[in-house]
Amino acid sequence: MKKKEYGRKMGGHSNWPEWIYVGIVIALMLWVGAEAWNVERLVEHVPEGAEVIKVTGQQWFWTFEHEDGTKEIGELHVEKGKAYKFEITAKDVNHSFNIHDYVVLMDAIPGRVNTVWFAPTDVGEHDIQCREYCGLIHYNMRGTLYVEEPSS
Amino acid sequence: MKSIVGLFLVLAILVIIPAADYVFAAGAEPGEYLDRRVVIWNLFYRLMAVAFVVGTVVSGTMIWQCWRFRESHPKAKPTPYEKEGVW
């Protein structure tokens, strides 16, 4: 079918607005994908010198081990302005380590170490919680993050 | 054509400026760290804005098409198929 005849059969309208429409939607999707990819790249880049804190989840509490060997259960003390890298694992079933106020969320899986980092910006207390249903007392698998002034 | 160039210029600016912003916001200086709260929530709100714009445009276009191309629209014209009865 010739182009002119096809155009007539189609009711004599041009379809270039449709292509622009499709192009805009594709461009927006690409933009969304690029932004998300870039943010993920930035967020996953652990800064050099971040202090490692080993986090272990088990039914139904959190254990933290600092680089100097200090251990804490159910509470975690950190200093403002420093970067911390959490190495997260679990002893029994799947858990998920979450500090809601700092948008820290990472699964704690037995036999696997997952990492996530953050740098607290303000002194204060924040909730730590489990975000993966892990049994009867999952709802109360909580802890407290204490952000304190730097010691030095 | 000019409007298409303008449109893509706007889209390019929308992509390039935030990207450059983030590169600088990453904090190359020691002791300066990215605030993941800011970065993640910013992304969330921007993507929600895009999602709502796309949703509005797509559903708005469909609603308009249904309204404009209904048989009872005053400007509705029969297609050649309907007019001539030839398929």
C-alpha cells in the first residue's frame, strides 16, 4: 500500500505526535533508570576509613561488635560525623537490619555477610529494628542507636 | 523541529544538572560523607514526580481520546471504511 493511500485509509491524519509521545515516555523512563542507577552507585560506595561494625541478628536481638572488639547487645553507640560500615549476618533465620531514620536497610542472612554504610550527622537516639518477619517476637526485635559527639 | 530540539534540550538539562550535582555531593574531601537520607529521599520524590506526570499524561491522553473520538462527538467523521463500506 502506498504511503498516501495508507494515510487516507488511516483517516488522513499524521502520526508524528504519537512518535513524540512515545519518545517522551521513553526519555522519562531512561531518566528514571539513570537517576536510580546513579544514586545506587553513590550510596553503595563505602568511603575509605569507614569503621567496620559487625552486626549479627538472631531471634530476637541484635549484637554489634566494634573494630576494637567492644560488643554491644540491643544498643549501638556511634559518633557523629564518622562513617561506619556494617557487616551484617544472621545466626538462625533471615532478619533485616534497619535504622529507619538514616535509611539503612539490609538483609541479615545466615552464612552470608551483607554490607551497608552510613555516616550519622546529628547527635540523638534512633530506633533499630528488624524488618524481616523472623518468628514470634519479631515485632520486638528492636535496638537503639545512640549518636554521640566525637570523642576526639 | 525547533520545539523537538527545545524539548530534548530541557530533558538533557534535567538529566545533566542533577548528575553533576550528585558527583559533587559525593564528598571527595576526607570527613565529608554523602547523606544517604537526603540522596535516597530526593530520588524517591523525584521518581514519584515523574511517575505521577507519566500517569497523568497517559491517562489524560486516553480519556481525551475516548472523549474526542466517540461517535457522538460533533466533529466526528466516519472513517473511509465506515463511509464506503469497503474493507
